[in-house]
Amino acid sequence: MKNSRRTFIKQTALAGAGVLVAKTGWTAKSYNRIIGSNDRVRVGVVGFSDRHKGSHLPSFMNHYKELNFDIVAVSDIWKKRREEGVATWKDKMNHDIIGCRNNEELYDKKIVDAVFISTADFQHATHAIQAVKAGCDAYVEKPFAETMEDNRAALKAVKESNKIVQIGSQRRSGANYHAANEFIKSGKFGPVTMVELTWNVNQPGRWRRPELVAQLREEDTDWKRFILNRPYEPFDPRKYLEYRLFWPYSSGLPGQWMSHQIDTVHWFTDLKHPRSVVANGGIYMWKDGRRNWDTITAVFDYGPQNDLSTGFQVTFASRMHNGDEHPAEIYYSNGGELNLITNTVSPNGGLKKSFADAMHMQPNLLPELKLPSTERVVASANTGGDILTSNHVRNWMECVRSRKQPNAPVEAGYSHSIANIMTTAASHTGSKATFDERTQEVMVGGKVFKF
């Protein structure tokens, strides 16, 4: 109980490696005894958004007492949300919460060790840079960045800071996804030949906030601070609150949904980005003034994964006017499929004996397997703290303690952002997008893509 913070962090790191548990039988009760009040991690909220309220808040509440974390401040440029955030967290934490008009005010007070960042899509990278430069660890929502300029700057800042940054790609904290990753990496699946990703809903109000839009007045917020490094446009409450519908404040379907699913491709194959992307789609149903498509199909060329493969194709298809709210991810090899809808490995589609014999080849059929520790994938952003997000927030909190890298480090965000930006480039230009490894730029027709 007299252990210093340095000793505690060292012990936590050993526990993460499975060493300390075996030697001491570390339990939650003993964990709490070791931590003193001076070791409490003070957390700030950057953006009291729907995502924060619906997922970060309940997930944090699941673990904060055991890990000795606290919420101490809320930063939001809109007066209404700032006051709501202060009141909500005061009720949860049973102590006063400091409300800050902007992030500069938050960091100038020197009162936080870490922050949740759940602001508009295009702001994540900039707000991550602000956090680590202020000496804070951060949980940063996806998409990590919507332009390569922001993506490169944020990666550089995080790497130079040595701060713990968890990207909000919560699949990386799901036991079934870890099982899938291990199975593919074991070589038992064989080289991936194709991946099909889909995410379909039927919700006219998805990403719309009409009642809230009516309450937003320009004098109660800071519009210029909101748009950051985007081209100036006159104040528009829809772009402020329904930003997911409006480029260049969000890429919409790629940034919101594809970023989750394409991240598993990078994780399972150890590939950092596609070789090329083409995309097509449009606003076919919800003609409500939005700029971003309500339907998209994107096709990615990846590879090779290893010496045995020449590459593979990924398709992402999403529509907002017909769907059952069940994201699907199916990985194919010559021997069958790994289906993350059903969390099974099966010989479906594998090379059968009759076809193999005709070409004097060996049949190739995967066994029937159920992935262990399956967890349901929840499509909604505001699920009341679904198990994946709860696990993911806990992993970040534990890594803030141990200083180990979290499940979704900054490199994961950098990679999914490359794929997102390539998709945006392809969809906006109607041409194939590629990636220049030397310059780390997305290219279309031999030129750097600029929004």
C-alpha cells in the first residue's frame, strides 16, 4: 500500500503479461488497495456527443471504480451540451465537474491526465494532436482522419508523444474477433482470397437531429472553431449536428461504418492499406439536402499477404434505405469461409474432391468450427455500453495504467483512414484511387487527391 506510482505501473505491466497474477493472485480487491488517491487518473470529455453519452459513459461506469479513474471536466463549444455534460457527469461522479468552453481552456487548467474524444469526424485527428501535445492519453473515436494531411500530422504527434492512444475500433477488443485473427494467422485458413463487408439499415432519421438542430443558435457556440481547417462556410446548424451527412465534415458511410470493418482486414492480414479502390453510389432515397451518399459499393484490391498469395479483393456495400441493422463480414479462402455473422469457420465454397480430381489436385475443405467466446456485433452507435465498447474502454484504461500499447493503437487508425480517404477519392472523382508509399498520399489519375 506504500507502493509508488512507478512501482504500481511496473506491476500492472507484469500483470498484463500474465506474470504477476501467477505470483500474487492479483484480484480486483487487492488492486484497489494498492492504488492511492494520488494515483487516480483524471479524465476529461472532449465533445459531449451522442456517442459519448450512449457508449463511452456506460462503458466507463463499468470499470472506473476498480481502475481508480475519475471524470473531472467536460469541454464542448456548444453551451447546451457543455452544461448537459457537466450535469450528467456530476450526477454520475457525485462531485463537481468543470465545464470548459473549448479545448485550450481545458488543457490550460492542467487538470486532466487523459481524455475521451468524440467530436465530429473531421475533428478527431486535430483533437488527438491537441490532447497528446497537452500531455494527455486519449481514447479517440473513429474515423481517425478524413484527409491524409490530418492523418499524417496526427500519427506523427502521437508517435512523438509516447502517449497511450486507443482508436475507437472496438472490434479489436472482441473475443470472437481475436479468435478469428488467431485462426487466420495460424495458417489453417489458408490465404484470404476475398472479403465481403456489408452494413445496411433502413432508418430515415439515421444521423439526422431535427429537434436538436432547431435548438442550436450561432451565439451559443463557436462556429469558426468548429470548422477548424475546413473551408469556411456560413453557420449551418445541420452541418454542425448532422455532420455525418455533409462532406468535408464527414465521409459518411466509409468513415462511420466501413472504418470498423476494413480495420479487421488490416488486422487479420497485417496489411496496412489497399493497393487501389474504386467506388460507385449515390443519394437514391433520402433526398433531404445531404451531400454524402445513402448507398455505396466500394471494391478494394489488397495484397499479397504472404509468399503463397498474390492478393485478394474486398467489397464494402452499404445502403441506408433497406436493411436489418446486422453488419456482415465474411472471409473466403480456397478451403471455405470464416463468417463473422455466425462466428463460424466452415467448408462452404471450398474446393470439393470432385472438382479437384478433375484437375489432378488435392481437395481443400476447412473443418466445421465455432469461434470461441462469441460476442454479438451491435450496429448502433448508442447501445448503452455494448460489450465490445465496454471491453475496449477498459483495455484503454488498463493501458493508461500499464503504459502498454492498447488493442487499437494509432497505427490502426492511420491505416483505416488511408482506406477511407481512398474510398472518398474514388467516389468523389469516379476514378480509381491508389496510394503512394513514398509520399503517403492518396492519388487519383497521377495527382494527389485534395478535397
